[in-house]
Amino acid sequence: MGALSVIDLSIIGAFLVFSFAVGVLVKDKANEGGMDGFFTAGRDMKWWALGTSIVATTFASDTPLAITGWIAKYGIAGNWFWWGGVLGTMAMTVFFARKWRTSGVVTDVELSEMRYGGKPAAVLRTVKAAISSTLVNCIILGWVLAGMAKISEPFMDWESWLGTGFYTFIGNFYPEKLMFNTLDNTITLMILIVVTVIYSTVGGLRAVIITDLVQFVLAMGMSIFLAFAAVNYAGGMSETWSKLETLYPADHSAQSRSGDVYLTHEQVSTFIPSFDDIGAIGALGFPLSAFVLTLGMAWWANGNVDGSGYLAQRLYTAKDGGEAEKGALWYGVANFMLRSWPWAITGVAALVIFPRNSVDDAARAFTMCQNDSSQCTEQMTVCIENRYQCEIEEFGMLYKSEGPLEVFGANPLLPEAREGKTFKDVPVFKEDRERGYPALIKKVLPVGLIGLAIAALMAAFMSTVSTHINWGASYIANDFYYRFVNPKASEKQLTFVSRLSTVGIAVVAIFIGKFITNIGDAWEFYGAMMAGLGFPHLLRWLWWRANAWTELSGMIVGVGLAILNFFLKEEGAVSILPTSMAPHAINWICWVSLISGSVAIVVTMLTAKVPDEILLKFVQKVRPMGFWKGLNVGYSAERSLAESFLYFATGSISIYAGMFGLGYLLRLEYLVGSILMVIFVGLLWYTIVGMGKIDQKRA
């Protein structure tokens, strides 16, 4: 497959130097204001900067890989796993973005003590900080690392660049427990992490946001160009859809050798799941039940529905509440409307350029070669010994695992090869559609642009890593060290602890990330973990009766059920519908949310109420909407609930209209696409003007 050229490496090197330089240049600014300045960037960010920074953070290197895999597994409609987030994003924008800015907190868990007070709130703050900074944060970073490893693996041939002697020395010296699959992957990831940690540690959140802006432009531009190049390689947009129909006919005749049925071209290309029997029971594609639960429940059951976590961290960097709100809206438009289609179209092109039958045949041939050398061709031997010299393109779509030869093999073994062996748990090669994204980079891009594409994905990787290590460190410094260990710490001490925590979070993430093999599965596990907090997080902003135990019980039950279901997944996880009818992860994620939410309500009614004096301070500072038993008398909320729901609806519809408008245009259905784009522009303008009335009144 070949390693990178000198030109490609030069482009990547120039980008890494730029990222390093940003941290050094804003170092003095990061030191202003101590810990608060380090983690909130001085609270003077404009909407376009903070909104773009959020998009860049969620635009991780793993995302296009996971979506490429989902296109093969669920079709384009499989993106509803995250498209449902449009509703959650608009809820955050309209109901909560201003509240985060006016709260004045440094971390979202600091809000716990402001809202509830007392020892239970202190316990909640500590537990949430511990779980968020370690378990949740490092799982996210883990799948991001796994994604970058899949991207770099076909390209980064460090042995040829460093020389065998030095390469071997590094392998002998480097700790085995921090080895990320291969030494090549490990060296690549460590260089990226070191550069990221340096500019994040030295420059704080300000450096993170500045680099995010450049990284987003680079990553978004290259994802669009790769989609264009892949479609052009397949013969154009019309030819791509035509070839998809030929390769994956409507009669379900496209199957693997073991009888696994592939999606039809209709199931791949549809935006909305089929309402026929197959779609309803979820035998193939994205199940109808998962689609209904996505729109009806999953978006508000997510613990990030109010912006908790790294989203809130960006919102309270805003200059004021209006900038926070506009930044959140820009994030919604850019995240869902602009990002969706380059990845989706690239995933479709991968199915055409690397047909599933061809990849399956290659996997079985390499499995036989691995277990019987007489069945290896010269080209196959080269691929197994040195993937960088491999000329068999399908090899880039495979990963090595273990399994029974009769399932994953292709031909009967010779008698002498079978002698004394059972072949029940032998090395086998399997198809990994997530690897289709880097495989396309190698196949359809020329020298120079390959380096730019890898740099773009490295930019996406570094953007996400920098955000999460900064976010995780904020919990350790603000909610653990400053709150419980050293409340009298100087600003210099707090900044030092913040930087030390940043490094520690990165090390833990490397260790966790080496155990993640499937990015989509990790996404689903994270969604289940956060499902227990969605309902409690809504209640704390809207209902006076919610207390610290509301969140604690929901979080503990949710995380516990997520872990239980993760281990039961292979045998049949518990879900709202029987898994035989609804195998998609959305079903068991919603089950986790339903149970944990019910427990949270019961626990709330059985535990003590929050004292009125604490509620009054919260209400006067944040000015929330909702039900506060008269404590909010004397002021009017910045926007009424009715107005907020109106802009929630118009904003959500506008983003969906724009997203599907682009989709229909790419499917060459120009009339429908054009109508939807007009609806998008009109409703988005109405939403922006309406939401901005608050700031116009103040002016």
C-alpha cells in the first residue's frame, strides 16, 4: 500500500509546527486570570469562534470512520443515531445556552453546588467530576485514539523512516502497557498527543479554540474534497448511484460466502427507514423502532441535552448570553447540515469502489494464507509481512482477529496443514468497513493531497483530544483540588495543577484506547452511559423539587445498566422491545434512560427538598424558566416557555430541511432539494431574528 512521500510528510510536519506555535504564542494570555482564565479563555469569545470550536471538537478523526461503517451496516438512515441530536442541540440553544453563560461557573459540575447546596451536592460534584474526567472522558478519547490508529496504520511506516536499528530500540524501550496495537501506530499517536498536550497545557482553552478554527477549516475542506474525488473516481454522482444499484440489487441477492445478507441499494440510499416489514422488525438496515425512539426519546434522554460537559465549557467562554446562543445555533447548522454529507457520500462511494463481496473474498483468502502457507500468493505474503508494500487494495479493508476457520476460511486445507490442529480459534481476517475511509484516501488522492488529507484528519484528532484533556483537567483542578484539597491555592498553583492534570488525562486515555477495536460500539456504549442523566439534567433547570439525589441516582443507575447491557450485548441486551425485533443500540439506550429516569423521580420524592434560600440564590442568578414555586416572582424570564418552544421548533425544522435539502440534491432530486433549501433559509432567518430580540431590548 506504500508509505507517505516526502511531500506528504512535509505537509503533516508543517501543520504540527503550527499547532505547537499557537500554544507558545498565547501562553501569556492563558496565564491571565489563573485557573478561570485557563479554562474559560477569558470569557470574551464571539459566537463564530466558540460555535466552530464545538464543531471542530465533535469532528474527530474517528467520526468519518464510524459513519463509513454505519453506511454499510445501516445505510444512510443509520445516521439517525446522531441526527436525532438536532433536537437536543436546539434545546440546548434555546433553553440553556444563555443560562450557562450567566451562571459564571468554570465547570458544569460546579453548577451542582450552586443549584442544590449542602453535603449531597458536594458528593454529587465529586462523583460527577470523577466519572466525567476519567471514565466518560477517557472512553471518548479512547475511541478517538482507535480511529486515528486506523487512519495512520496504512501510511506511517516508521521503520523505513527511522531505520531498523532505531525503530527496534524504541520498541524495546517503550512500555508495553502503553503500546497502541503496533509500534507504528504508537509512534504516530504519541507524536500527535505530545504536540496536542503541549499547546493545550501551555496555551489553555484559548489555544484550543484558536487551533480549532484552523483545524475545522482544514478537516471540513478535505472531507468535502475526498467525497468529490471518490465520486469522481466512481464515474460521477449519477454513475455512483447506478453502480450501487448493480452491486446491491433489491432482491437481497448480494451476500457474503457465509450467507450474511448485505443491504440493498435502496436501504443504503434512503434517508428515512423503511416502514415495510423488514424495516419495522429491523432485520436489515436502520430499524423503524430505533428511528421512532430517536425522535421521540433518545435526544432528550442524553445527558448532554442541556449542554453539559465540553459543550457547556464553550458556552461559558462567550462574551455574553447572546453570543453563547448564536454560537450554539451555528454549531447545530455546521454540525448536522454541513458535516453529514461529505462523510455519507464517501461511505456510499466506498461500497462501490470496494464492493463487499470483493472484500469478503479477500478476507477469506488471507485467512487461508495465514493458516496454510501453500495457499499464499507472492503478493499475499508481501501484504502480511509488510502492509506498506502491499499491492492488494482490499487488504486495507481487513483486520486480523481470531475465530473458527470453517466460518472465515475460503478453501479446504491440505491434509498436511490440518494435521494436529483443530482450527477452532485460529488467526482470521475480517472485513472492517470503517477502514474504507483511509483506503479511499490512498486510492483516489494524489501525492501531496494524501498528506493534506492525513493532516486534516490529524487536525480533527488533535482538536478533539485538546478539548477533552482540557475539559477533564478542569474537573480535577476546579472540582477536586481547589474544592477539597487546597481551597486556598494561589492562581499560580491552580494553573500548575491544571497543566499537570492535562498530561495525566492524556496518559489514562492512551491506556483505555488500546482496548477499543470498534468505534461504533464505543459510541453506543457512551450513549447508554449518558442516558441516565438526560432527564435529571432537564429537571434541575426547570423544576424546584429536583435535588442532588435526582442526579446521583439517575447517573449511578444509568452507568450500571449501561455496563450490564454492554456485557449482555452479544447474547441479547435488555431493551424496550425484544432484541430480535429491534437489534439497534437505540433501543437499549432508551431502556436505560427509562429505568434510570423512573428511579430518579422516586428517589427525588423520597429525599429532602432543597432549602428555599439556596433555590432563591440560583433563581436570582440564572433566571431559569419553568416551575419554581413562586421564587421567580419579581422578574420575568428572558424568554417565555412558549417563545422558546416556538424557536426550538423552527430552528429544528430549518436544520433538518437544510440537511435533507443537500441530501436530495446529492441524490439528484433537484426539485425536492431546492424546496427544502428555501425552507431552511426562511426558518433559520426567522429563528435568528426572534432569538435575538432579547439582546435588541437590552441595547
